[in-house]
Amino acid sequence: MTDLTTLGIAAIRDGVRAGDFSAVEVAEAFVAKVAAAKPLNAFLVETPDHALAAARAADAARAAGEAPKALAGVPIGMKDLFCTKGVATTAGSHILEGFTPTYESTVSQNLWDTGAGMLGKLNMDQFAMGSSNETSAFGNVISPWRRAGGNESLAPGGSSGGSSSAVAARLCPGATGTDTGGSIRQPAAFTGISGIKPTYGRCSRWGVIAFASSLDQAGPMAVDVRDCAIMLEAMAGFDPKDATSLKLDVPAWEAGLSADLTGKRVGIPKEYRVDGMPAEIEALWQQGIAWLKDAGATIVDVSLPHTKYALPAYYIIAPAEASSNLARYDGVRYGLRDLPQGAGLQDMYAATRADGFGAEVKRRIMIGAYVLSAGFYDAYYTQAQKVRTLIARDFERAWETCDVLLTPTAPSAAFALGEKSADPIAMYLNDVFTVPSSLAGLPAMSVPGGLDAAGLPLGLQVIGKPLDEQGVLNAALAIEQRAGFIARPKAWW
């Protein structure tokens, strides 16, 4: 029999429906693979019982002749930012160690309702703050990839590094991620998988531990474009519990997939050619342009003049919102409580946060508190919000001449763990291509396009108009088919 763990979501779904194998066989294969891959540190909690229970239900429903659910028989990984009822949820932070939610996030409930099972909770940068998965309180996630001729541990990207590492290593066929400034797309590019951030509001944020509320958005990470479309259909939908949720029907994205881009216009923003960008990424970008031309698209040059201000604006707005959201972690209601002998309330607050938050989280809270302070609010936060409006306006003008944009996903391939962690600015620059679309709330996707000279994956990013996930998926599919990316990391763990 084929190794079931090499199959993606669509192949597992269709195979279970056809009776080629049982859902229990699939679940057992992935459970065993997860248990054998502990050196990657991708999973914080393993939940084989959840995956097997969902699989048994899928097999029983098929035996009874019931109509199959959309994800029946498909086990997935759940980023540890999503609250899961009865299963520990920590957001990768010591301050939430031991916290077990009594409720289910809307996105995870949507997935369970469509038949998916959970293999476990995936490691991540603490409170989704990081680009390398080195800020987790529970140890670094390690990419399954290695440089050709080298053996150093590489970053899987962040903050959804556990998700990207697990999917790339085929520990699960798909996983949830969240994207605030690129945390689905950048790790997908680093590990040679696909990942899409939908339009802000497509997926409910209820039950997702907040980082920056006006930016956070859930999305899927999977082996290929079709699998992302299938999973996103299950995740998305209106939620009255989330005030920012869009009251719209969920499109049939999988059924609408087409790699024929005849009549479509693809914009190439000149501002995305940044200083010091490796020649390999520029070459891949040019190759991506050629692939989309071959798919029938017309290529047009566009300008997004305020792109250079996106990163500084983001690193004012996101920390400001983080400082507000993380104020709830005070040692009073849940999570860690550090109460020194004879300490008062303020002492408890200070001790709990000092012990519970990591260095990167503290850094962003301090930046956020500073830019929101009375003397600096107008000078920093107000100005950043104005810049955000200008960035969104740039995209609106670009849509007058094009349907989607094509850019690189990240300014480099995966780097070694420890290589950039000492310099926060160098780490923040990983988001230079992904942040603008996040500030504008646009759908954007990373798809693998090739390998660099060291044998590491490189990704291309497609950015679309608001609510045009279909256009993004179709352009990504055209790239995927022409790139023919089949490279896989060699198991060393």
C-alpha cells in the first residue's frame, strides 16, 4: 500500500470516500509519524485519541451510507493559538502554560464539524511574535530541510513554524496557521509548502488568542493549492461572535480552481525590488512572470509608492495592539501566577509578566506602550495609521490596471537558527514583502517556485483584491503547475 502520509488532503478525502483505505488507517499512519518526529519539536501536544475518534466516525458514516463530510477522514494539525476545548492551549508562552480552554475556537469547531480530526497542537512563536519560531517558551521548532552539504538546524519560519515544519515533513496533510504580518506565507515559503492568508474577516478570530486584532487572520497551510482551497472552505464563514467577521457566503473555491489566466492582468510592483535581495530570488520572480504569461495572463508594471513605509508602520501598529491585548495576562484569572512572599497586587502583576513573557513579547509590549503613551500617540501611532491608509489606497489604485500582484514571498531562503535572533531589525526585515497586504487586509498566498543553490525552497507570493481568494488561488495554481515543485526534505529525524 502507498505510504498514506505522503498523500495530501484531496487524495486522503477522495481515497476514504472511494474505500481505497479507511480513515482509521490514515489516522494511525499519521499518529505514528508524529510520535516518531519529536526531534522537530513541531507538536507541543499530541492528541491521537481526537484523530482516531474522528476517523472512526468517518468510517462508520461511510459504512452506513451517509453523505460524506467535506474533510471526513482527514487528520490535521492545529496551531497552538486556537483554543481547543479540553486540550492545552498556550500560544507558545510560559504565561499560559497549563491553561486548558473550556470552549472551542470557531475555526477549529468548523473543521471538526466537517469531519477533520486533530493530531495535536503545533508549536509557534510566543503569542505569534516572531519570524523563525525561536521565541517559543517550549523550544525551537526545527525545519525538516537541510542545506546541501550542511547539517545545521534551519528556521521553519514564523510564527506558524510548527505548522510549516509539520506539513513539510508530512506529519500532517494540512495545518491551521495565523497571519498577522506574514506568519502563514513566510514559513510556507521557507519549507516548500503552500499557505494562504484570506481577506481580513473571512475566518473568525473568536477563540484565537489575540496578537494584533486589526491584522490577525487565520488560514490554511498544506501541500498544494487545491488542499489549501479545500481547507479554507471548511475554516471560513460568518461568525456572530466576532464583530469583524464578514457576513458573506463561503465560495466554492475548490470547484472554481482554474490555471487558465486568459484575460487576467498580473501586476509587478517595482517597489518590491529591495536592496540586497539575492539574485536567485530575482531570477525566480522573473520565472514566475514567465509562467503566468504562459498561463495566458497579461503582465503590467504597477507602483505601490508607500511600500517602503509599510514595515515601520506595521511595527508601530502591531505592537500597539499587542500591548493592549496582552494586558489581560495579569496572574489573576488564568495562566501563570507569580506571587512573591508578602507581595502586593502590583508586585504580582510585575512578577507574573516578567516570568511569563519572553524577550520578544516584552520588547513589543514596551514598543506598543511607548507609541500609545500620551506624549507620543500622535507622533507615532496616529501617523502609522495614516500611512496604513495610504498603503491601502496604493493597492486600490493598482487594481485599476491589474487583477492580482506577483512578488517574492520572503527576501531570502530559510536561515540557520541563531543566525538572526540577536538582531531584531534583521528578523523584522523577513516580513518586508508580506506586511503591506496585511496592513490592507488583502488575500495573499505563497506557493513554492523552486530551490536556491543550497537546495532550499523559495516561494512566490500572489496578492489579490479584497474577497478575491479565487483569483489568488487560480494564479497560484498556474504557478504550481508550471513550477512542478516536487522537492521534499530528506528525513534526518
